[in-house]
Amino acid sequence: MTIAIESNIENTILITAIQTSEYKNYLASATESTRAWLAATDFRANAHTHALVPDASGRIVQVLVGVRDADDIYAFSHLPLSLPPGRYSITGSESACFSWQLGSYQFTRYKKSKREPATLVVTPSPTVEKSQMMYAAVKLVRDLVNTPTEDMGPQHLSEVAQSLGKEFGATFNEWVGEDLLKHNFPAIHAVGRASHRPPRLIELTWGDAKHPRIAMVGKGVCFDTGGVNLKGADSMRWMKKDMGGGAHALALAQLIMAAKLPVRLHMLVPAVENAVSGNAYRPGEVVATRAGHTIEIGNTDAEGRVILADALQFAAEHKPDIVIDFATLTGAARVALGPELPAVFSNRDDWFSKLEAAGKSAQDPLWRLPLWQNYNALIDSNIADLNNTGGPQAGAITAALFLEHFVPKEQAWIHIDQFSWNPRTRSGRPEGGEAQTLRAVFGMLAAEYLS
């Protein structure tokens, strides 16, 4: 058990956070034996370090934790898997519960954990309830992205959506295989038709139809070989994570429904495998779209924007307040901003400002890049309305401009180009799948519709 919700925190070991800058003041008020012990263990209250403080009999009676800021969401994340098993409590930190849960995460579907995390005992409160709800969504993203494609193909994403629908009373629908053509989603079908597992468009709708409508779209490329423009081995190695956008859309839907936000939710995940076979789509082909725009395929490895085209058009047809899409879309965004900082594009300054503020409040970083209209020339085609590649420069921007063609000018829209992955382990952020901008987007929506 990671978190135990109880009416009191008696019979627990107290964890005390000490800001690094205040450590000298703490020592001045500590007992002589405590000062001697901390000096002997060379504890300096640096961030993400801790000291076990025993009593005269050698029993641990207190844990001191060095923090830069007690409200840092990762301040306590190193503790669950490093403290001795037991029951602990923390006072005076709003973020302690969420921080603890982030550090307790282990992906154990195929390998048993080396140990169980220590237990944090907390008293019931709205903050604890919110942190558990948020962590459940983060865990869903991490688990989905970490799962290999054999167990996380298009049909498995569909099963997750169906399960959420049953849990929260949402309406589930999907178009699979040839039904995509019958219902005018030709671009999704073109990208996914080569796989032995048919492509599909997954849909969840939830909430009172009288409430403001919001739409979210998540790129669900469950594996990306690159198609006929085959990726190299190194580039292909982690392409199980190319459905990270779909994982975020599912997790955000879960959050919205669990929080009972007064909105009419419309979630869409175009789910495909970009595979190679005799009927795979090829470079130089022209693909039709739901919007009526034609796409010349400059490179089959730029498949995510092609499937998003149909889904964005469909989302916009229902005239929501805002359309938000999540996608592990371009390596160019990673070159520009690295793995920790998702790139955000928006056609509305007011909506981006709300997202930026929510991201800062939730400690969920993001960075805006421009929809630089002059670069539309880079995605021109001689034989179609658009080309799905824009050349070697400004790749994240040209991808966003491509998507903008499938969003009506009057429709507010936010596009998030994210990595969905931690390439290295840090406190509360183990190597592997990661939720990025999830807290920011939810905070933005909660501020907009709960205020």
C-alpha cells in the first residue's frame, strides 16, 4: 500500500522537510545528540536527500528531508523506494501525497518489483482526494506508454476506452477497418491499412449536452516502423511510445470524468500501426481526407499528422469551445526543446495564456512555438493541397501548420507536441513513459469551467 488514508497519523514515523537554506537555523534548535548524528552521517539537507534519525535504542523516530521548496511536487518522491518499509507521515506540505505517489510508481506488468514502497499515512482531505485522482491519470499514461505494442495495439487502446466508458457512464463508439472508409475517415485508414491489426477511430462522449463542449484528440500510433520509409534500428527502438498522445487523451478523459467537470466531453483517438506490407501506403501517393484536402505523402514516417487530420476535422465539426490534441509528433520539437519541455502551438493567445498559467501552477512545464505562416510554403505540393513533410528545417512548426489546415479558423485549438518519455531516471520520474502537460491542461479546463 502506497497511501493509507486514516483519521489520525499516530504510530507513524514523522518526516520533517527542511529547506536547504534554513538548515543552519534547524541545527541551532536541534538537540546535541541530533546535531552529532547528522554531522556523523554528513547530512546537509540538500534537495532529494534524507537522514534517518534514531532514538537512544536505535529505533528510527524521525526522517529529515532536504528540500529546495516543500511544495515541489518531486520533493518527497525519492522516499517511498529508499526509506525502510514502514508507516510514515508528513505535515505541512500540500503536495506531499502526490509527490509520494509519483515516487512509488513501478511498472510491474512483466517484472516483479524489487520491493514494496513505504507507506505514507494521510488524513482525509480534498487535497488528498485530488492528488489520488491526478496520480491515477499519470499512472495510466505511464502504464500505457510502457506496455509493448504486442499488448498495446489499436484494439487494446479501444479496450481501455471501453473500460473508462463503463466506469464513468460515457458513450463509447469506434470505426474499425473498412468502416473508416464508409464513414469518411480515409486518412486514418490509409496509414493503418498495412497492419494485421486494423486501424480504428476510438470515440468517447460524456457529460450533459447542455454543458460547454470540449474536444481532445490523441495520436494513437501504437508502433511506428516508419512505413515504407523505414526507420533505422535506433530510431525504431522506442516506437511503442508513439501512442503517447492517445494515452494522454484517455488519461485526461478519465480525469475530467472523475472530477465531474461540467463539460460535454468528446475524446477521439485515431489508433493505427504504421506497418510495412504489400498494401502499405507509399511515398508519392495522394491521400484523401475527411476535410476534402488532399495530401501528397512526402514521407510515410510523417504518419501522425495524417491520422490526426481526419480526427481534428471530425472534432471541429461539433463546434466545441476548444480542441486540444496531444501527439508525439516530431523529433524536431525534441531537438529544439529537449525531452522535458513539450512544444505547444495555439491559434488563440487567450487559451494559451490560460494553459501557461495552469502549467506554472501545476509545475507541469511547456513552451510555446509559433505558427509561423510563412512556413506554409514548405508544405506546398505540386499535385495535392498539402505535402505531409516540410523539409529538414522548422519541422515542429511545419507539422503544426499542416494540422492547422484541418482546424477551421473560427475554432480555438491547442496542439501539444510531446515526448511522453523520460530518457533518464530522476526523482519521481523513472525512465520510461511519462505524462507531460496532463496536469497543465486539466488545470486550465478546471479553472475555466469550475470557476
